[in-house]
Amino acid sequence: MKRQRLQSTVVTVVALFAFQFQDASAQAGQIRYSWSGQLVPDGSGDPWQLGEQGKPFVLDVIVSLDAVDLLEVNVEFAAFQALSARLILDGNQIAYVSGANLDFTDNWSGLRDLLVFHGEFERLAHTIEIGSLVALPLSTFQFSQTVESPPFFGSTSASDGGTCCGGIYTAIVAPGTLVSVVPEPASVLIFVAIVSICVLGHRTRYAYKSIV
């Protein structure tokens, strides 16, 4: 009976911690990067009818943890094709078309790490490439090889303002903007630690009962 209760507890703990990883956008083997900003016309037109002040946006980008590094020449650069991208503009989701990529730069000019997104979206029958740059605190992630995996780091805040990337619209990310990463590395470690403790407790009790 006690063993059944312990097994039930382990299952419950696993289920509770696993639930937070059952995100609608990021599943096992995937990592989601998301941030927000303001999308404004650059003066060359406004086919999406955002107005002179633009509209607030949220970007969610999903990448496979085993995605292939598209930049294999320099250690400080890595780029990955996204599995999907979601652009929320003033509360409305914009249709994703194609071409979503994430570029990472480790230790840019000794000042910061960089995260850059490019992807095509369609609104009002106009398909437009949207780019967004996020400046991250130095050493948010570190590259040591010419071929890397998508960097897996805890959620953080933009260290500086980021403006990107030409074209019809410019994406502005303000300093201090939250950059969310799902799942969180710390949460994964806590999950593994708790499961390990439960399993160890089960084995210890079983060994004690065997001796007695």
C-alpha cells in the first residue's frame, strides 16, 4: 500500500511539472523565444494600415532543439530555421507565410549578445518580411564551436533598445523588454531534481524494508 502511495505521489509530481511544459506553442524537443515591441511604418508606405505611430506586437518563435546551424563559419554566429512563428499585432494574430529564421550573435563588439528574427507574414493581402532585433545582456548565451545548437537560456530582459530591420516596417524593442524562453532551464532542473528525490526515497524505503 505504501509503495502504491509513493508511486502515486511520483506520478502526481511528474504530471504537475510536466503540465507547465505542455505549452500550446512549445512541445517536447522544442524551444520557444518570445518578446514584444512596437511595429511602425518606416515612411515608404503602410500597406498593413498601422498608422503613423504603429501598433504593439508580440513575437513567438518555435525552434527545434536539434535544429541545424545554418552558419558554420564563425564561432560567434549561429542561425536556425524556425518550425513556426506567430506575430500578434495589436491583439490580432497575423497570418504566417514562410521564411522564419533566428540569428544569434555571441559577444557582439564585446557589449552584448544579439537575437534577430526574420519571417514573412500576410495582412490585408500584402505579404511582408518582418525583422526584429533584441539586444541581450552579455553572456546570456555563449558559443564555443562553429556548429551550435539553439541557445537554451533563462528568460531575461533586453539590455538595450533594438531597431530592425529596414523594409516597409521597423520593429522597435525597448530596453527592459522581457524575452521569454520556454521551457526554462531552471524549471527543467527542478523537475529532474524532484523526480530524482522521489525515486531515491522509494529505493531507500525499499532497501530499509528488505534489511529489516
